[in-house]
Amino acid sequence: PVRRVTRQSARNTRTATPENPDELVLVYPPSGTGAVNITRGDLKRLDNGQYLNDTLIEFGLKLWLDGVRKEHPELAEQVHVFNSFFYKKLNGKKDIQESYLSVRKWTSKVDIFKKKYIIVPINEK
């Protein structure tokens, strides 16, 4: 006997399938270095009453800076954006020298003293 699939049974099958929170939904930027991977679990953080996580904050800042690069390239050159892990690394040690050693390579390719704006997102509970 052949089983017919109705719209109702197909709809029930789709909603009964649990979503994998680790399923990759978006990679931004799609090419190049420094891409952010957005998963279904990250998207759930956009629901009411939820807090943003480090991944969503980093995605938002990258998206914002790309927009600034397109609209105002001269301004974008004056901005350096760290990700939220920078502050955690910098602030995570009791010894200031040890903190510096944990983040010094993060600015090895950028002279932050030539930048007009430095953005350091802080994401703490």
C-alpha cells in the first residue's frame, strides 16, 4: 500500500523535527578571513527576553563596519573594532603584564594609535 502525503501530514512532520542549535545558518563575510558563523542557536538569542551572545555582537559590528566602508570609506579607515573576546582576554588576568601578553598579537597588524575610534564591545552577564 502506498501512503499518501497530505499537506497536513507534511506540516506535522516539519514541525515535529527538532532543530539542531548547532546547524550553520550564515557565514559572514562569506569569504576572506575573520568570518563569523551564525547558528540556529545564535538566532534563538534574538527572541524576546534573550541576551545577545558574543557571536551576534561580532556579526552586528562587522555588518555595521562594512556598511560604513561602503558609505564613508574615509571614516571606516579611522575605526578599529575589536571583538568581545578582546576585553575578556584583557580583563581576565589579575596581572596586567599577563593580560597584555594575552592580547598583544591582536594589534600586531594595526596601529591603533593612528585610529580615531577604537570600539571594544563588552558582553558580560
